[in-house]
Amino acid sequence: MEQSFLKLIEHSIKEHWHLPSLTDYQGAEHNYKDVARWIEKLHILFERSGIRPGDKIALCSRNTSNWGITFLATLTYGAVAVPILNEFRPDTIHHIINHSEARLLFVGKSVWDNIDHEQMPNLTGIIAMADYSVISSENASLRETALILEELFKLKHPEGLQLKDIHYRVERPGELAMINYTSGTTSSPKGVMLPYRSMWSNLRYALDQMGYTPGEKLVSILTMAHMYGLAFEFIYPFASGIHIYFLQKMPSPKILGEVFADIRPHLIVAVPLIIEKIIKSRVLPQLERFHIKLMLKIPVIGGKIRHKIKQQILDAFGGRFKLLAVGGAALNKEVEAFLHSVKFPYTVGYGMTECGPAIAFDHWQTFRPTSCGKAVDRMEIKIDSDDPFNKVGEIFTKGANVMDGYYNNPEATEAVLAPDGWLHTGDLGVLDADGYLYIKGRSKSLILGPSGQNIYPEEIEDILNAQPYVAESLVIEREGKLVALVYPDAEAMKQNKVTKEALNKIINETRKTINQQLPAYSQIARVQIHEEEFEKTPKRSIKRFLYQ
């Protein structure tokens, strides 16, 4: 088969025609053949309303089956997809629509209720994601077509859409597939231009390395408006014949526990925050019991206990998944060491929107703890350091996955993408002799100590986040001193009846304990309780620039 992303999608639809494909949890279910029919209907809608190949189509809603269908319809038609995070502020959504020059907007109700169509004058139309009805448009053809779409489909396919009718175009590798607006931890959104070579390369790697079986199940936890969720919770599973479930609620640990028990997924893709909350609240407290700690030190008994603990965690995630793939940020070291000690099937990858997203990954059986794997197929990694094995430097990457640049933003493109193709990631790390990558932090969050020492706030935060009653933290510099902002774990406080006054004392003692583990130049001078959860990007990284 040729190196075509769209042909891989076509192949999956044909191969899995009668299998379940996309389901809104406790709602509508679509087989692969149903997805194909809706793709064809949307092609009719696009064509009759004057949308041309190369035009931009924006998608802004929570994850639903219709989101996935619209995305596939956009690409197979030849238009360019512009996914937009539905949690963006209205002014950011207006800006992205206008900046990307989108012609159509498919929108969820909660988003539509808060945006102003007059702020987006270049749109041909705004369409409800829920039922594809036209919400706003001065285009008569678009309004009429939406009303009689079913009749037009039947005229074109009087015997219904058949498997033999599915023939999607073959894209050019350098053709623009999508513009994905980042929500970076350090800056305002930029439109990442991802060509089809990046889409194909990411999908090909997942198909070659991750090993799904048609008919298996996945719960979509991450937003599809971000490349991590889109690539590994939608595109890859869809191309593998998987049954994908979209949640209708925010994925809190409690809700996920109920859904995992019901669906029993075969693969779980998640960000560390979700995994850590489940492990910290359900498992680690059990290990604090003295007799458990003691028994773990006895080899034979310890092995039996570890197996039992591993099974408890497996059960918390539904009991039958093959792999827990973590990305978006590093796992807490304490949680990771624990998972590794019980031989839990997890692995941590590394990527960024600008690579669509994969840069590094490794199979869980060969994965090295605290690393994030090795360079994926068709990608290279190097460290900007005179001693990349020992001396931290910026991570550079190059290869088929790398973007073409930022849309209508040559200055930002030039700042990160060198003429020879190396992408400056802005992350800091080292490589070991076998090519495993270890991330130390972001270059923009690096703090210089009093004598020029490099302080990586993420490493201090990692220690802080493992402490009781700390949900998350952020270490910043104020007047030459390190200050830790701590968002408390309200659930743990309530469970143990810890008051705010008691919390302040506990946190201050925690600060003293942590400082004993740190060199003098990176010790925390003060801890400040932060009453609200930190604002985050789609991959659940804290937007540091808001708190500096």
C-alpha cells in the first residue's frame, strides 16, 4: 500500500465495515459503514455550499462521534481541518477562526452559546455539531442542502452506500492536512501546519508498534482538539478497527472508574495527572501500612504482594487492557517507581503538536523508567550539548513528523525551525548511550541560581506533588527566591479532616523536609497556598507564563 494517510483510513472502513466504530457513551453508536455514509453526506454538503479543496473547516466542540466524522469528512474531501479546543475563551476562538481563514465552523452548543458570529465575518456558515443543522449562514445553498441532505444522499446512492463505492483521494505527502492551534505553556496559540507526511508517519508508527486487534475497545479521555488525543485516541484506533467510546462528562477519576468497569478497554492513553490521581488516592495509601512495607522486603512474599497490587491497579482500569500509554508530561517519579516495581504495563512517550505529535516512545517491556523512550521511526533526536550523555541541553528533532511551520507566522517559524530541518523543541534533556531520552524541563522555565546554577522547577515540583495534601504545584522565582505555589488536594483534606490552618503547618513542615533533599541554591524559600486549580493547556500542562 502506498504511503497515503487517507488510503489507510479507507482501508479500515472497508476492512471493518460491519464492526462498531464510534459511540457516544450511553448514546448513539455508529458502525464503520455508518461513518462512511456520514462522510459521504458531508461531502455533498461541502460541495453544494461552495467549499473547495484547500478551504479551512474548523471544529470546536467536546469529543463526540460527529466530531470524528466531521474531521474525516474534511480530510477525505480535500479541505484542511482546524480543530479548536472548546475550552478556549470566546475571543481566542474568534481569533483562531479569523486567523486560519476558516470557511465553515462545526460547533458544540456550549461553545455557540458564548461566541459571537459577528466577530467571525468570513465564515460561510456555522453548523451544529450535534445534528449538522445550520445555525447561522447567509449562504442559501448551504441552508437548503442541510435541510434536504438525506434526500440528496438517496438520489446519489439509490441502493445505499456500498462498500465498493468507497474510494478516497490519494493525497500528496507535502499537502496541508490540518492546522492545529497550540495552547502552549509559555505563549499564545500558534497555528501548527501539519502536512500529510506527518499524519501518515505518526499513524504508520502506531500501526507498526502498538498492536491493536479489530473489535477491541478504547475510552477517549483526551480532547481530540489536541494532537496527542487526536492521533492516539482517534486516528490510530479508527485505522485499526477499534470501537471508540466518547465520554459525555469531564473525565474525573470517579467517572473514569465507573466507565472503565463498564467498557473494560484494551488500551488506555492518558496524561499523568489522571493516572497519578487514581494511584495516589487508591493504591499508595495502602502501601504506607507498616506490615505491607515490611512484607514487600521479603522476596517471596513481596512478589506475591506486588502481583496482587498490580492486579488491583489493573482492575481499577477495567481489568483487561494491554498497555497504559502516558504522554503530555512526565510521570511523578514516586508513582513511576511504584508502577515499575510491580511490573505494570505502562510506557511514557514524548511529543509535541509540532510533530503531530510523536518524537519518542518505546514498548513497555523494554521501556526504561524516568525516560520517555527512543526516537520513533523516521525521526532523529539530538541534544544541543557538548556532552549529550551527561550535560543537559535543548532537545532538537528532525524527520517526517515535523511540521511545515506556523500558519501566517514566519517569525515564529524561523525561531524554532532551522533551515536544515532541525526543530528546536524548547525542552531540555539528555540521551543515554542507547538513545533513550530523559527530559529535565523546559528551557523557558529554567531558573538561574544565585551563582548561575541551572534550576529545573519541574524536578522540585515532582517532589512536592508526591507529598500528602498536594494536588499540584508550581515553582517560580520572586525577588531572587524560589516560591512554591501549591494547589491543595481538597478530597484528601476532607477525608482526613484537615483544616486550612492545619494544612499551612503541614505544608511548611513539608517544605523543610523537601529542602533537606535539595542543594542550597534550589531550596524553597516560601510556600504559598493557591486556592484555585492552575490554568492548563489541553495536555494538562500548567500555563506557567500566567503565574511568573
